[in-house]
Amino acid sequence: VCRIDRKWVNGQSVEMDEEKSGFVGSKVDLQCRFINSSPPVKISQVTWQKLVNGSKQNVAIANPSLGVSVAPLYRDRVSFKSGAVRRRTPNLEDTTITFSSLRLSDEAAYICEYTTFPAGNRENTVNLTVFVRPTIQMSLSTPTLVAARSSNVKTPVATCVLANGKPPGTINACPGEVSTREYRNEDGTFTVQSDYILVPSRDTHRETLTCVTTYNEESFSDSVILDIQYEPDVMVEGYDGNWYLNRENVQLNCLADANPSVSLYQWRVMNGSIPDNVEIRDNLLIFKGPVTYELQGTYVCEATTASGRGPHQWTSVLLPLPQIATSDVVSVVALLLAAGVLLGITITVLILKIRSRKDNSS
């Protein structure tokens, strides 16, 4: 309500709100009170009318003799608020009407006209504004977002829509680059749409985007989580640089980061074949038995996703010729040293014996 408006003519006035407003589906009262003169005039009839394209359309009538009537278009939604209007001997000084289940089409100017005797007609007008709360929805721009390899092309990844509001609301989009537009619908409501733009990548996968909107000083929010498909990033673990001869329990593990997840791992050896004593178990390459020279080679792991998008990604690890274990080298060196010492002692003893025999002969 902005203010009370009265129109005085010869001591009589019709008191109404200058403006009223309500939301679709709500209830609103349109006030109309007759301020009589002294001496009072007689009220013959009260007529509520709606201004439609410059013409008047009856909404409701209260007559002291004929009672109350409401036009068929409004019969289920419009009624006189005061019970005194419907009495056998009615009091028509307060003929406020109530709109229930307000509709967009109810927005208009309404006239409350009093027919009096002998003063004639007295009337006033109220402007009814109908608001519509918008609906907020945030969604992915496309069901499948794909990260293009080595591409910096930005694309809409999510859309926030504030639909069918009146007046239009405001979208306070997520931080980042956005494109926002507003358009008017045929029923007089407004839709505001904001697109969030970025470069799809593995780094933005599972990122949460939140759209915050404001309408009639109320805030609403909705969120989506980015689901971005990207090719496998493959690496092989397990080789520590010390696969010496006869070492036991060694294996290679193929790891891949991809969306969707990897559905197939394939192992191969460059310029060769997988040795017979090597078992392939999904992403594992298990070497059974001790390490031998036959295991030397470049082992390749190839990962494929269920989407089948893009080339298969692979990586490799080079197994050089295995070396003798450090402990074995130490043992051999120690044995050779011991043998050398023993040989030296033997030679010394022989020399001493030979000299002793020569001395005895002399």
C-alpha cells in the first residue's frame, strides 16, 4: 500500500488504496469505503469494475434490494470482505473485495463506484500489481563435457536460469567468466539466463559451481558439479632401478587417471613379446620366479576408457640387463682376497723351507 486516496465531492468521498500488490496464488484485499456527508445521502448501488483496454468490465455489484452478485469470471475468487454487505438490510459503507488465488491476468486498475441519491455517482481507482516469484535452476550446458587435449577454447559448461519472474530477478553468478541475458515472456514475466564459461580440463573436473540469485530482497542458490571427461594420464610404477639377478617378487603397476575410469589395460613389450614367466593381471605385470637376463626390455602399458574418446594413452619403462647383486659381489671379492692371502702364505712357507734345506746342506 502506498497511500490512502480520497475523492471528495459535495462532502462525500470514496476512500481506497492508491496501489495494491500481491503474488500469484496469494490473497489480496482491495479496500473501498464510502465517507458519507451530513446529512447523509442514500447509497443505491456499489459497482466494482476492471479497466480493460480503456473499457470497464464488471467484477462485483452490491445492491440494497437485489443483494450481491459477482461476474462469472471472478465468482470463485472474488468476494465482499464485510459480512454487513450480505445482510438482509445491508450496510454498504465498506465494500472492500478480496481476491483469492491471484492471477497474472488480474493486474489492472479497478474502479469502485458508488451510486447515491440524490448526489449521483462517486468513484475512485486502485492499481493492482501482480508479482511472480521466479524459479531457479542450474544445470550443465551439455550432458557430456569433454576436455580437448592442448586446447584453450572456452565453452559454456553450466547454465543458471531464473525463470518466469515478475519483476525480473538478479543473478549473482560464480566467480569467473559469465554471459548473462534477459528476455520477456509472452505472459509478461521475465527470464534471466547466465552461462558460465571456461576451458574444460581435468583440473576443473568435479569443480562445484554455485549460482546465487536475488529476488525481492530474497536470496536463492543452486549448484552443479562439473563432470568433465578427459583422456588417461598413464604412469608405470614398480621398477626401482635395482632389479638384480635372481631377485624375487617384483612387479610393475600401471596407474591411470581418467574420466570415465579406465576399462582396459594392455601390456606389451617393444620389439618383443611378454616372457612366459610374466603374468598379466589387469593393470599389474607380475614377474614369477627370479630375475633373469631374459626379462630385459621396454614394457609398455596402454590404457583405454569406456567412452572410447580420443587415442589410447600409454607409457613405458625400460628394464636394463640385470646386474649381480651387491651382496654377491662383496662375497666374491672377499673370497678372492682370502684366496690371495692363502696363496701368499703358501708361497712364503715354501720359500722358507727351500732356504732352510740349502743352509743345512752347506
